[in-house]
Amino acid sequence: MAKNRRTSKEMGRYVAPEQRGRYTAKTKHDTTKSPRWFGALILELLGFGLFVIVMNYLNVLPGAVSPWYLVLGLASMFGAFFLATRYK
């Protein structure tokens, strides 16, 4: 017989989720908050990425227009979006 199957005595009766093994304990909300600096880091990475991309196209950065500046800006923005998905 399967491990999770109920016997004939349990059919039709209420079985608590804890007994069935389908219960996930709730976590405290205090422990899942992100630190205060986390939101600022997200905004700084977004701003830095946007700044690098705009300055690259305005030809202000040293070394003329370079695709590596675009890669740096996009990587910074990707990092910000990645961190934003983990913000609580």
C-alpha cells in the first residue's frame, strides 16, 4: 500500500494536515524582512546602469563609444532586477 493512503477507518473523517504531513509551519514576518540598505542598493545599481549607458551614447566616457560600457550598464541593471526579486 502507498504510504499516504488512509485506511478504511479513516475514510470520510477529517484528518488534520499535521497528521497527513501536508502542513508547513508559518514563519515569523520579522525574520523575512530585507535589510534597510537592500532597497538603496537596488536603486543605486539601476541608476548606475542607466548612467553608464546614457554616458556611453553621449560619448562622454573615456575610450570613445565601447560595447563594454553597454555590457557594464546592462549587467548592473540585471543585478538590480535580480536583487529586486528577492526584496521582502
